[in-house]
Amino acid sequence: MKQTPGISQAPMQTQDSEDDEIDLMALAGALVSGWKWILAALIVALAIGVFAALRGAPTYQASGLLQLEQSQNTLALPQSMQDLFGTNGGKSESETQMAIMQSRMVLAQAVKKLDLETFAYPKRLPVLGLFPMHLGLPNFGLLPSYQWGPESISVGRLKVPDAWIGKRMPLTVTGPSSFSIELPDGTELSGEVGKEITNADGSFALAVTALDAPAKRQFIVGRRSLEAAIGIVSSRFSVTESPRGSSILRTSYQDTDRERAAAILDAIANAFLEQNVERNAASAENSLDFIQGQLPQARKNVADAEQALNEYRQKQQSVDVNYETQALLERVTKIEGELSALDLKEAELKNQYTVNHPAYQALLQNRKELQAQLEQAKQATQSLPETQKDIFNLQRNLEVAQQVYTQLLNRSQELQVVRASTVGSVRIIDTAYTNPIPVAPRKSRIVALAGLLGLIVGAAIVLLRRALRRGIKGAEEIEALGLPVFATVPFAAEAADLRNRKGDLPIFALEYPKDVATEALRSLRTSLHFGLLDARTNSIQLTSAAPGVGKSFTAINLAVVAAQAGQKVCVIDADMRRGYLRRFVHLPKDAPGLSDYLGHEKPLDEVIVPGPVDGMSVIVSGRYPPNPSELLMRAEFATMLAELDNRYDLIIVDAPPALAVTDPVVIGRAVGATIAITRHLETMQGALRAVQASFEAAGCSITGAVLNGFKASESERYSGHYQYHYNYRYSYKSDD
């Protein structure tokens, strides 16, 4: 076909870096057009969020407050006693105390005190949980064993063999105050509230103190190991220092039972307080034991020293020391008393510090100085007479022994006061309090997050469909391939999916003559009228890249509007594999058509049938032949087009898809023009380019294109590279 005046061939446009830019307006348009997907995702997400928020039991949080402070038991003691214990008035390390509070030692005391090793809870619906109960749905007695209301049970005592630790035993309510329980060994026992039941060998015992549930309701009862109970408590308990550096500890514990949450948190705080008091009193206890162990020997030393002095005085007939000797004696006695005090202090420091500790080194240095002074004093006694020297030594021994004994008595009394007055370095400021508002599940937050997630997922689905749906979105994408667009036919819901309908089909241009799609077909008629002025024949071929783009719809309706305009039109169904134009003109499946003419079974006049409007004729595909391509390659096909060209003003050939079979290429060598039918958002630009290449390889070309099924609401500006994959299944299947 020659170049048509007035219809410019757009040059092939090359892709550049601008193609990779994100068109925000296009994305916004895609989201607006996909509002149904977003709304559907939002509804589904909200439903899931509501289900997640209502299926579980509410969790409450108990909170408490503790203060770490300096130990008060040393404030009333003299400085010497504070030095004895090495106290320096420093604050306790919060990190250390928090670690101790979360230790197994403290948590185990709380677990044992409240018997948290025993568990008992209602049997809940699988997956649904408490969802029906929270919605107030009636039970109708269909699931009597599952929890459907605020049922509760209280177990006073549960004893099980070691082999049954961790085993779950179903307890079924049989009456207002009676129940039965199935043991792991298969034994079933019956009991009543307030009475303890046991098995035959006494290894199992159960006492239910309270039971509030209707008959046939089941509870799960059992006993877990101490380690498992500690693990559960540890996972629900937390302690933090707030504000940091304030030595204020904020504790919290979460549980599905408000009262139990507060009881457990108080038990943990009391256990922590008790161990803190015991730890602070342990130092005084150890020192007191040591001193009391030294008192008998010190008392004996005093008695021995008094006896030795008295015996010597009786022997020497009451010899007394003079003034000089008395002064020297007091000096030596004082030094030896200080040395004895240092010995006592050293014995206690050994339990607290190493030899290299500064306090220990200071003690050793002080002892060295006192021993030097003592040596000087002893040298001064060498000039005394023998009698005075003996009296001096005996008197010195007695005073030193008395002084040591007195110090031991004083410290013993002081340590007893310390032990009795120990209150620990922890103070409970606020006991546990459980907020009546659950901390989980946060229903409003869950639903809000679910809604937000639904919007995100919905938007992601829309954008993903847009990314995967690489179909042509506008006429400019077709023109980018060098093909003029003769017309853009809007989408018509009444004509959608014609191929899959059964029986005869309506002609859209006759049913809806005033529809915008019909007007677009009239515009196509006009464009073709001027576009075929220089064509060698009045015949045009309508083909496509893939089936289902509205090619037959365009052919039959274009023929109708052209005939209504006064032209003589003949439309030929050249799709001898799956053609269905006969259904528009209400012909049977075995009606003679193109295949019968090309197969020399029918003459041309017998296969031409009148159309639904004056001036329009139709040649259907005929019976399905085994060799459609070979029939089209016969000279009879070109001869037929030449004959029809003399009779009609316009000949429309409805050809099969070009990427499925070679028929359109064969037909293209005989017709005056080839028009490619594309479908908005479905036909890929790369597929249309492949159709062009197949025609060019055969020495012919595509004249132009029609954009069919255009949806203005979903149209958006888009340009880019397209990848495409087709798997056409073209068969001889009949479409009735």
C-alpha cells in the first residue's frame, strides 16, 4: 500500500534515561483507578484485625515502685564500727540489683509462695479462641466443652507424680459443685468442690476450692516444673530504673488475671526485699560469730594475768610500781591495746578484702608503726630494777588482757544491735497495682494497624498489577512504533466477552447506535475512507497480536456503520480455525463460506450472504479445513478479492491473530491495507512490535492500528520497555 497523504508515519522513538523516571501522577492515577482492590484489601485486613483483637484474652499489667538506698543499719554506729565493715556510704549499683531481682533465686521464692507450678484454665476453641464470647454469640449447645463465657476455676492443692509433670489433664464439670478429671494413666476420678480427691496409690491429690462454669464445660489442669514456672514468670516480669541514675526501680508484671498479676508482682518484691535484708545482715552475723568465739579465751587471759600479778605481789609483799614505771606501763599498755584492736580488725578484714586492698595495706602500715613504738618503750624498761621490771610486765599483761576483753564485749553488743536493726537497702514505695484497662490486646491499635496494612497491601496489589500489566496505555505508545492510530474505540461493557457467549450474537452498532463506541467506529470508517484513497484495492485486513482483543467485533460493526453510510461493504471471516462472524448473522455452523470457495466446493456467489443492513454482505469462514494457510496461498483468494473489489466499495477481511498463525501475513500480500487491532491495557507494545517484524519479514507492512476497549478511568501516561510472553493455543475448536 502506498503512503497515505494526511496520515503521517511517526518515526521510531528511542528509549532514553527519562523513561526510567517515576511518574508520580501516573502512580496516583493507578491507585485511584484501583480503588476497588484497595477497598477489598482494607476490608479483609480490618476483618483480620478485629479477629486478632477479639480472639485472645485481655492481658493486664501490674506496676510497682522500689527504691534502692544506703543501708541504715550503720548510721547509729560509731565510726570505728563503720570502718570495721568497710562501709563508705556509696549507693547500690542499680544494674546489679535489677539482675538479682530477675534471678532464679528471687523468682523461685515467688513461684513457691504462690504455687505457680499449678495451672488450671478453661478449654478454648481452636483458632477462634474467645472470639465468639467477645461478640456475644450464642452457643446453642453445639460446643459444650469449650469456653463460651467468663468461666473460672481455683485449685487449692494439686499433687502429681514426677512422671506427670507437664501433663495436661481435662477436668469436666458435671454439676453445680461436682466434676470429673481424667488422669494421664486413663483413670477417671470424680470429686466435689472443697473436698480433696486422691487416686488409689495416693500419688495424685486434687482439691478444687472454687468452680464457676456450666455443666459439660472443660478445664485443663496440671502441674509444670519449677524451671518452667520460673521461665513463664521471668518472661512476663520486667524491671527498669526510671529515671536513669535515680535508684528508683519500676517493676511490672503482665497476666490475664488482674488479681494474680498484682499478687505475683508483690511476691517478687517481697522475695527481693527479704534476700536483701538477709544479705545485709550476713556480714554482721559473721563478725558476731567470730567475736563470740574469741570472748572465752579473752576472759581466761584476764583471769590468768590477775592471778599471776596477785601471786607475785604476795611473794614480794605488796611491791608497787613508782611514778616513772607507772607512766611507762601506761604507754606500753596503750600501744599493745591498739595492736590487739588491729589484730581483731585484721581477722575480720580477711573475710572481706585481699591483702592488696588499700584498707588492708593501711592496717599493716599502722601496725608497723605501733610495733616500732612498742620496741622503744620496752627498751626504756631495761634500766628499771628487776623487781620493778617484773611488776611492770605483769601489770602490763593484765591491762592488755582487760582492754582486749572489753573491746570484744563492746563489739559483740554493737554487732547484736546491727543484726537486730538490719532493714536492708531496698524500700517498697508502691505495692503492686493493676490497671483495669488491659495493656493487650490493644484493640483500637490492632485494628488501626490492620487497616493501615490493608491500605498498604491494597496499594501494593494495584501497583503490582500495574507493573505486571504491561499493556498499551495510550495511542502515543502505538505511534512510538511508527503506526498511526486510525481510531480509539471506548470500552463497551455490553460487548465484552462476546466469544464466550453461547448462541447468536447481537451487533453492537445496531443495538446501541448512539453509544460512544459506535461513534468511534464511525470515526474509524471516515479515517479508512481517506486512508484508502491511494490503495491498490478497497480491501483491508484486520488482525491482532493475540486473540480476545475485539477484532471480530470491530470488523462486523465497522461493516455495519460503513453500509449505513451508503457504501457497499463485504466482510470476510478469514479465520478458518475459530471464526465466529456467522453468529452475528445467525448462520449455522455448517454454512458454506470461505473454506468452501477456496476448496472449489462452492462458487463465490453461493458463499456470499446478505448482511443485517442494506448494502452489506458477509462471507463466513465455512467448514473448518485442515490446511487454512495453504488455502489462503492459492490464487483463488487473490482472484476473489479482485472480483469483490469490482462489486464493493469496502472489503473487510477478519484475519486470525498474527502471532498465532501465518495466515495474516499471507492475506497481507493480497489486501490493500492491514490494520492491527490492539486492546487497551492488554496488548503489549512488544507484541505489536513483533507483529510489525513478522510482516516486514514477508515484504509487507502494517498500515495502522486501532486502540480498542479504551478505559478512560484507567488510562495513565506510561512509557518504558516491555517484556512479553505469549502462549497462544489456537485450535479447530468450534465456538457455538
